[in-house]
Amino acid sequence: MTMTLLELDPRLHLIAIVLYAVASGAGLLGAFLGKPLVSKVASGSAVLGLIAHLSAIGVRWVALGHGPFITKYENLSSYALATVLLALGASVIKTVRGRGIDVLLYPIALMLMAIGLYTGPEVATLPPTFSGTWLVLHVCFYFVAFAAAAACLSASGLVLLSPRTLGRLPSDPVWLDAIAYRFGGIAFAFWGIGMLTGSVWAYYSWGRFWGWDPVETWSLVTWLAFGIYLHARRFYRLSGKRAATLLIVCVVLAFWSLFGTSILTDSIHAVYFQ
């Protein structure tokens, strides 16, 4: 039974990838051509992909007995899941100026899923330290923080585009700037709570709250960068393209902290991202 479920998992992931690809293409086409019907196709495909995605995570969870946060394959799938959920939430915004925030979210989720499937769904031995409520809280908060950071990237990217480049995309740059600010606050909050719960998990796992491990260090740098962005917005009225550029730098740091440090540096966290 276990082998059957493990064989089903990558097939369901592949189905989800195909449906997310349709959602990505239809979303971009519908946004830039101003075709609401095409955008609805994107949302419908994303919902079907989400069903396949959740099924894949579920059968793997049942087969292995742990949540999707051990291997690179599982982590990328979970980050993609959080991104799609946020994209679907953004796509139901009915106001004209709210359209477009989900344009880049589906491609981001698609990329994560494709890379995860390419790395392979092999089963990894669960390290003794990978257990407990604090670990679950730690990774879940980071999943939400990543999705919020992806939304920041989407909104800020659209702010930086000129009206001519935007084509028929009806989103209001002022609204996009404001929504990027809000998602930046969400990313900052959940990233900070993720670090806090992670430090408690580290204490129970390795006997210390903080060890200046590369992942820990870059995670702190990322959190501080988001804090600087929020401070500049709140007290120095930073807005528009300058704010969008700074926020994109924060998102790049977030991507590096979550993925780059575990791959390219010697870190005790690297065991979960092999």
C-alpha cells in the first residue's frame, strides 16, 4: 500500500504542474489582453491543480507519516502550495484595480513545483531532530511568509512596469504600491515569528536558541531588510518605484535565505533540503 501511494505522489504532482502551467499562461494572457473569460480559465485551472496538489501531499503524508517539510521536493511543493492559495485568494478580488496581483504568483508556484519534481521524490530518512510541534509551527510560518514575499514580488514588479508595458492590465499602480506594503508587513511578521519558533525548536534539537548558522544569519538579515522597508514606508513616506525596488531586494534576500544558503553553504539546516 505504501509503495502504491509513493508511486501516486509524483504523478499527482505532475498533473498539478500541468494545470498550474495552464493557469500561468491563461492568467498572463487574460491580464495583458484584458480578457476576463481567459482569466477565469486561469482560476479554474489553478483550482483543479490545487486539488491534485493537495492530493499529492496527502498521499505522501499518509505513506511516510510526516508532513511535507523534510526534503527539497517536499519543501518546494509546500512553498508552491502556499503561493497558489494566496494567488487564488487574490484572484477573487472583484474590483478592477485589484486584478493582476496573481499574474506572477502562478508562474512562481509552477517553477517551484517543476524544480521540486526535477530533483526527485525520493524518500529521505527522518532525522531525530525533525519532530515536535515547534518544527511544524516553524515551517508553516515560513510557508506563509514566502507566499507573502511572492505577492510582494508580483505587486512590486507591476509597479515598476510602465503603463505601456502593462498593456491592458487594469491594476492601479497606487493600489499595487499599497498592497505591496501590506504584504511586506505580513512577510515581516510571519518571518519574525518563524525565526522565533525556529529558535525554540533549535533549543530542543541542538541545545541552543541561536548559533549564527548561515541559514539563521541570512534569515535575520532578510527580516531586518523587511523591517527597514517598513520603517522607510512608515516614517519617510517611501513609495512608488523606489519602494518597489527596495521591496524586491527584500524578496531576493528571502529567496536566498530559504533556498540558496541551504544549497551553497555548509549549514546544519542543509539536511532538510537535500
